[in-house]
Amino acid sequence: MFFRRLTGEEDMKTKLKSVLVCIIIAFFIQGSISGESREAKVKKWTVIENDKKVLYMTVDGILVHESDPAKQPQPQVITPGTSGTARKAGTAPSDAIVLFDGTAESFKNWTDTKGNRSKWKLVDGAMESVKKAGMIQSKQKFGSCQLHVEWACPVNVKGKDQGRGNSGVFLMGTYEVQVLDSYNNTTYPDGQAGAIYGRGKPLVNACRKPGQWQSYDIIFHRPTFDKNGKVDRRATFTVLHNGVLIHDHYTLDGGTGWRGPHAISEYVPHADRLPIKLQDHGNPVRFRNIWVRELND
Ligand code: MG
């Protein structure tokens, strides 16, 4: 017979072997865990530099927590703004460039695309798009930036698809983050509210009802071009719609123009700074609380 019954002595030996193997495995596991959590060697000392006490600290010989203000200046202290709601406008952080705060004075920060006074209207603390007035643009020019814009589509719903509450926020006057009444209004996904027009659909549809105020927070890094005009760094967008992430460091492959043909156009080289534009698409879309913080490239 192939299998035979173990004798009592053999059975005992097998059991002992099993126990020994278990002990060895446990020893190695404990060793590896204690290796990970061993105490790091922390060393702290103080040096007087330029009549100031500067604290130094190393962990396992590596310098951490640089506290010398000459080498590691403190971040600038700013006062944050407040968030807007569906009814109440937010406010800008103290280090932002305020492009529109609802006042007639800030409305002067904007012109038509020829640099003349825009035909857009100032209504109830908002800039309202006027049919055939064309785009409105900031006098000041920007490249990479953080841009905050609040917008509302008309409360009286008219039209459908791309014809309902259409406008747009154009970074560098060129790259459109679509504004559209996408509340119960279906269109092609890369053209709905929050889309990088014709290129990137938003991760979710976070639209509020028409007439309610909504917000875009856009972190935009401009494209750069080599000396031959070829793009050598593509533009990127991170966008929050009503506080919800809809583009997560999205890389734009080219133009967003409708006639490009239709958003398949290559990058066309342009200046490092250009105005921010808001679109007149024939619908009375409103904008308020617009501010921008310039970013390093
Ligand atoms: Mg549009």
C-alpha cells in the first residue's frame, strides 16, 4: 500500500516540526514589523544667525522643518473670502484681483472685444449678456491663474440643448469652460455645463436649477510655445463646479473653438497673457463675483 499509518513516534516528530516552523515564521514577522516602527533618531539644536535664534532639526541625519526665514520664508498671510451660495454672492480673498464685485466701478474693468464700452447690462449687481453685444473681456490680461466666477442661467427657461442658457468662460480669451443650463437639459457631454468645450466632459453634472447662482473655481495653467510656435507644454485645467471637482488636472490637447473645425484644431500660438472673456451666445446669462489670482508657470 502507498500510504501507511504513522507510528506514534513519527507523528510526534511531525507535530514538533510544524510548531518549529510556526515559531520561525512568527519571529520573522515580528522582526519585520518592529523594523518598520523603530524609533527615528531625532536631533535638535539652536544656532544664532543674524541675531536670531534658528532651530535646526534632523531625523536620521536628514534636515527637516527649516525655520530660518531667510532660507524658508513664511507663506504670505491673507484673509480668505467667503463662498457664494445659490442666493448670496461670495467675496474674494484679500490677495485676489477683483474683476467684478457687482459695482458700476468694477464693471469698468470690462470692455467689448475692440476695447470699447460693452453693451452688456449691469443688473442687480450682475453683468448680464446681451444678444449680439458680443463677448465681454477683462481689461487686464492673464496667463496661468486661479479664476473664480459665479453665474446664473435665466430663470425663465427658453430653448433646449445648446440654446438654453449658453455662455462661456474663456481663459486667455481662447479656451472655453462651457456655461450652459444643463439642469434637465441634455446635450452632447463635451458641450454641457462645465465641459472644456468640445474636448473634455465634466466628471459629473453638478448643475443647479436655472435662476440659481452657481460657481466655477478654475485652476488654469497656460500652454507654452517654442520658438517655432509649436506647443511645448499643454494647458491644464482643474475645475470645481459648485464646489464639486469636475476636471482633475485635465490636459487640453488643442483649441476649443466650435469652428476649428469643431474643437479638433491644434494649438495656435499666442501671447503669454490675454484677457478673460465671457461669451454672448444670445441668452441673458448673468455673472457676478469674479476674481483672479495669478499663478506662477
Ligand atoms: Mg458657450
